[in-house]
Amino acid sequence: MKNLIPLTAIAALVASGISSAQTPAYSAPIGYVTQDLVPNTFNLVGLSLHGSPLVTGDFEAGSGNDLVDDELSFAPTPGRTYVLEILDGSIAGTVQALAAASFSGTTITTPDDLVSMGLATGAKYAVRLAPTLEEIFGVDSDSVLARSLNSNTADIVWLMDGMGGFNKYFVHVSGEFRISGTATAAPNVSVIYSDGLLVQKRGVASSLVLTGQVKTDGTNSVASQGFNLVSVVAPAGLTLFTSGLDDDLAPSLNFNTADIVWLPTGTGTYTKYYRHVTGNWRDVSDSGTNMTVDVPLPSAIWIQRRSATPANISIDVPSSFDNL
């Protein structure tokens, strides 16, 4: 069994600037983080630790949605969802959700035309397995979520459906996820790590413990008009000022027309921030003052996009992660 280290300890080690006379070789650290789920409110949850890559390589050729790695040899599990991440080049951080049928021989077929987006020959990539709700929360009697005969009294997991709404799931007392409202069985629903979750906690407080690998590079998401629930992929150390959001969100003279970042307080309320045209972050509650004190980012945030034109949102990781 691997020894797991809390990510707060890893962050402290990196910040301490430990050095060596030799140049070390690093593998991504494995650890765990704990997210507290508060009852009688909606909890924002992000997947800030990740499974190890199942496939890594680089693309020798690409045409439209078909990308070719001459050395690819991978047998995906039918019915599972995978996440392709581009690791370098002009669209580094881009992720794509892939069904098992997306892999055929040495070709990966993506939902979007990555070549037209700027993917270049030789770009490196990684493929991870997308975790399911069962793998994240569990379904047994000791599940993180309160189980029930129906969704009226159970804890509810809300997943964005990509069309501005949500799909909602609960754990039935039989030990399976079901669709909220209809109680139809919904096994093996996958979660893409760039997407945040909402957990509507009705029962007693509980803690979600995530284990996995630290991602040492940023991730891109698309923010459409309205509210977008986005996962912050770094497990520790990322802040509003260092997130990279200032390059992607629309600034304005006032918060009524600017894109807004909503950060949960843990009590069901939010603090809201926007980028002023001067280039400074401002708190909506004190919109006449430039912020001088940075604020940490939780595992997931809301991004309120004003424009009907989607924005590519790049969320960085702390610069100290370069040493992990």
C-alpha cells in the first residue's frame, strides 16, 4: 500500500525551498485532501486530486477530430469515460471527455476539432480514467452522502449538464445511485475533473476525502453565458491573484457588467470578485477599492459569464508545483 501524505504537508515542503546538490527526478506526488460537507446548504466540490495517467504520448498526426499516436496501444473499458489532456503547445490544458469507442488502434477521436484550435504535431498528451460518483462518494452505509428511500430526504449531488442546467443524483438505501425525482437507477455516472459539483447536504455533516495524484499543470474550461461551476484542479496553494483568471475574464468599470468570480464562504453565502478595467481585482461589496490582500481559492468556484460569447478559462496551478 502506498503511503499517502496530506497535501498541506506537500505544499509546506515545496514552500520551504528544500534543495539538493544533485538535480532530482520527480514523479507527481500522491496524497489526500479533505473537504468538509456542511449540512443544510449547497457545498461546492472540486476534484483536486487525480488518477495516474493510463496513457501518455505525443501525436504524430492530426486531422480534424482524429489524432494519431503511432505508438498508442490501449484497450479501454467499455462503458467508462476517459479524459484526454493536452500537455503542451498553444492549447495546453485543454481537456476532452472520451467514451471508450473514441479509441481505435492508434487513433483517438475527440469531440472537438483540436487541430483547428491550434494543436500541433508532436503535442504531448495524457489520458486518465474519469471517476464515477460511486468511486468519489461511495454507496455503502458509510457513504459520505446520507442515503434514503427517496430524493426528498437524501443528500443530492448536482452535476452540470452542459446546457445550463443540472442532473441530480442520490444514493438509495439499496446502495446505488439513482436519479433525483424519478428514482431511476443511474450507475457509473462519470465526473470530468474540470467540472465542479454541488452537494446538497440534508443529513449530518460529513467529510469527503479524495486521494490521488497532484496535477502539476493548469486546466482549461469553457465558461458560457450565465453561471459556470468550475473545479480548481490544484489541491492547495492557489489564490485569486495567481489563478490566471485575470487574463480570461471580462473586466469592466463596475461589477454590473464584468464577469464575476463567486467564492463560497462555507455557510451557504459567497464573496464575489471582479476585474476592474484598471487591471485590479475588486470585491463587489467594496467596488470602489482595489484589492491588496489576496484570497485563497477553494476546490470549486462559480464563474458568472456576462457575454453570450463563451470564454476559454485557464486555471493555473501554483508556481511552486513546478518543483513537484
